[in-house]
Amino acid sequence: NVFYVSSARLGTVGKVTKEGKYSALYADQSLKSTYGLKVHPDGKRLFVCAGDANYSKFSTPDTKKKMARLLSIDLKSGKKLADVDLSGLVTGEHFPNDLAFDKDGNVYITDSYADVVYKVDTKGKASVFSQSELLKSAGVGPNGIVYHPDGFLLVANNGTGALVKLPVASPQNGAKVKIGQFFPSTDGLLLNDNNTLT
């Protein structure tokens, strides 16, 4: 019965009651901005994309467009359980933006500046899942991401307005979803059911 919210400006992770009362769930001084976050299917952990891409009050030259981390937080205690550094997987600028879980509990993270999707497995091992040309963009690239039960990811390319389908078993076989129009600046995605995407 609570909402969890990130903060691009302050880097905190908060929770908001249904009555609208805010309190901090997790904060530490190493965080600059927090972006996409999702509750793990086990209902006990919150996974958070953390970086320093744009609006942070605490931005430094050491972290600006360089930081890319995936945190997991225990929802009961508010303590950090894991902190995976993604910044060394691909050279260049970074903006860890959104995440999704597959049926096995692996996490997929979009990096909107590096134009890639990372994968962090259930043991915490990080790798590059896809560097498909379809994820590339002149500005902000892959942003919102969801997992479809039929075994593929849907990723919104913010810059091109395309929706990209990436099969989990063969990410090299990515394809643009055939839609009647493009959706530039697409951000978060939500799979309502197997046939409806918001």
C-alpha cells in the first residue's frame, strides 16, 4: 500500500503512502540521482537505477555521465543489499534509466547514453545483454523497458520513437515493433496484459 519514488535531483529513494505522506526509504552520500525502480517479484526487494546523468544537486566531474549502478534495497529494513557497478561494461557516457525482471529473476537495465541494455543475473553478475543498432540514438536512447511473458523485452528508444523487441534467448535478433506511428520521447512502459502496452 505504498508507492516507491526515485529522485533525479537528490538521489534518495522514498516511499509515499496512499494518503500522500513521503518518507525516505534509502539515502547515501554516494548517490547523485536515482531513476527507474521496480519491486522484485519476491516482493521483498527494491531494485534501483542510480547514476548522474542530468539534474543532480550533488553532481561532480567524477560522476557526471559516468556513474551507472544497480542497487537492491531490503524493503523491510531499508538497508542496501547489493550495489552493482555497470559503468565498466561499455566505454563512454552513462545514464542507467529503467529496469525489468524476466521470469527467472534476471534484471535488464537500459543505459540511455551508452545505447545498450545490461543484464544482471540472480548471482549479481553483470554483462552487456544487447548493443543492437536499433537502440542507438543521437540523444537519449533506450529508456523504458518491460519483459513480456512470451520471452522477450520491449524497449522504448526515446530518441527515435521506435519500440524495439529483444528476444531474451537471442538478443542479436532484435526487431522494431510494427506500429502505425513513432513515439519520440517515450519514457516508462507498463505491460497491462499480454496484448496491451501503456
